[in-house]
Amino acid sequence: MKLRRLPETDLARIAPLAADEKRKALKSFTSGGGSWSYDPARAQNFNIVNPVSPLGLLSKRPSMEAIRKLIANRCTCDAQEDSCLEVVDLFEEWYRRNATGAVERAIPSMAIGSLGLVRYWENFFARVRDQNTFLFIDYRRQKGLTKAARKFVFSMMHQQIRVSDPDLHDASLLILQFPQWKSGRSIVDHALLDDDLYSPSELSKMIDETYAIWLDILSERKTAEPVKRVAGGFF
């Protein structure tokens, strides 16, 4: 049976939960947060930041108008287009106010657990508050990263960025979230302020348990499908 991977944000939300809470959350999990994603917006983060290359070269940044057109062309519905354009405008404004440049730094996805291949960072670090800072951007209005989920993400970032590369051992880690308020959406940033992180073995165990439960639930659903068809007939 093919195992459907969980989106990174959902994995981070579910993995730190106790086993019974994992099962409850996964049973209510269907299509991964909706019929569309923020991928068109995420694909433009590099263009918005326009980091200096490892060789010190700086390309001309595309205009925001060009970036918006690229996003619109990739979106498949009005709701996706409106939401993606909204968050890229917010991110561009946040970056202008808080960062003083960026440098391209390719960080590979992290293989952890028996089925885990995760990525909670961009391929650049920005100079934010006088520190070299790696970002994870959580665009969701709702069901975004909880406090425990942010700890999970920070732990992943710490291992793959700081621990894996001695040159980045003191890099700052920052999570940006885009919650919906009555007055509209805005960015809330969360910095890693302490070393209360999960160990690699704890992360691996959480991911393996999550996917074991997820596989069990998918198997239950597959078994139940023929029963529903027989009961409902073909009319």
C-alpha cells in the first residue's frame, strides 16, 4: 500500500502529540489542509529576498509585479491566488523592514526516521537583527504551528543547519506565521530563545510513530471502502 506523505506543517503539528492524540488527529486528516497550497507563494521567497550568491554576485531582483504574475500563473483557483498574493506582499514588507540583505545557502532536506524526509528552511539566510537568520515560513491562517510544533521545527532546523555545518553553529532560527485577525492578516515571528529542543532520536521516534499510525489508519480506510460500495450499491 502506497503511504501518502504528510505535509511538513501537519507532520510538525502531529508528531509531538501522545500516541492517542496522534491517532485522533490523523483520523480527522484528509487532504492535507485543503484543495490548494501556498506552494506558488513559497516558490517566490528566493526572488523576493534576492540573496547574494556564494560567489558574492547579486542579480537584479524581479519586480513585485513580475513576482505576482508568476504566482497568479501557478494558482488554480481564485482563493489560492488571493491568499498567495496576500502573504507574499506581507513577507516582502516584513523583509524590507527587518532584514538588511541575504546570502544564498543551499541546505538539503533532512532524512530522519524510517520514512521522514523533511525541509523546514529556505535556501538562504537573511541578516535579521544583526544575526544570520534562517527562516521557516508557515503561511496558514488556521491550523498552523502550535508551540509544540514550533519546538519540533526548531529542533529540525538546529540539527540540519547548526549541527551539520560548523560555520552556521551560531545562526539564528526564526519562524514566521501569518494568522488571521479581525483586522486582517499580519506576520508574527517566533525566535528560538533557548536550547529546549528535541534530540535526533526523539525526532526519529516521533516521526516513525506518526507514520506507523498513519499507515494503520489508511489501511483501515482502504478496508472500509468496499464495504461502503457494497452497502450503497451502484445507484
